[in-house]
Amino acid sequence: MKRILFMAVLLSLLCGEVMMAQSARQERREAWKEARAQRRAEQKALEEVQDSVAYLKAVEALKAGNWVLEADNVVFRNGMLRFVSSNTNYVAVQDGEGTVQTAFDNFVYSPNGLGGVTVQGQVSGQDLSQDKDGNIFMNFSVFGGAISATLNLTLTAGTNEASIYISPNFNGNNLTMNGNLVPYNEATIFEGTTSW
């Protein structure tokens, strides 16, 4: 009888230990999940602040007329999308002069030495507007020896993500560049040989 009583007490102690261990594991798991959720919330808040600062800098750069859209992808008129290097594919405006540059790997026609073209001209007819959501729109033209085009830029509200649609006036080789808009002095661009 004593042996049965002893076994019952031992079994109840073991069950209690197992239950306590499971409870401790559950508490650790819940604490880990809570800490992870808090880290994610902090990271999201930091990203929102960084995006907001980048947006304000981009808006000021547009107003000052000294900016660069560093493209990370280009969409051609047929809908084909190419991911590209942002330091060699860009549209830049500085002090009334506009530059459009493309540079592709394995591109046979390469007057700029980078696998694409670099054209410059004078910027005119800048029209800047903003919608109720904070998106910024700019329409302007660039005219030069090798370029005559209308450009339509859209800056997404709250970020420096932008898109620019380039429509040449004398041919249908339209393209869209998507990337980040930064002040000219913060750009990390490399300019190839200018055409004409």
C-alpha cells in the first residue's frame, strides 16, 4: 500500500513538473512573439519616417529644379520590363538642363559607351501639380540636338518612389522609367558619352 501511495505521489509530482515545463515554454513562446511584433512595429515606424523625409526632399528637389530619377526598371512601349542599374539609367534635371540616359547589358547599339544612349537638352514648360492624396505630377519637355520629348513624372505620396513616362515627339519609342527620385546632389549616377 505504501508503495502504491508512493508511486501515486511520484506520478503526480512528475505530471506537475511536465505541466509547469509546458507552461514555461508557452510563456517563452508568447514573449518571443510579442517581442517580434514589437520589433516589426518599430521597424515599420522607422521606415515610415524615412519615407516621409525622402518624400519631402524629393518635393523640394522638384520645386528647385535639381533632381534625378534613378531608375531600377524600364518598361518599353510593348510592355516588356527590364531591371536596370540605377546609377546608369536615369532622368536628371539640373539648372534648366535635362538628361535622359539608358544603359542595358547586351545592347548592341551603344553610342554612350554603356549599352544605351545619353541625350541632353533644355527643359521647358514645367507644370507641377498635386492631387488630394499628396501625389505630385510634373509635365515638361526636353529639347536638344538629339532629343525632343515630352516627359510626365509621378511622385508617389509619402515616398520618393517615382515613375516618368518619356514620349519622344518624332517617333513612337515611348518608355517608362521607375525608381527613386532624389535631389541632384545626392544622386549616385554615372554619365556616359552624350549623343550630339
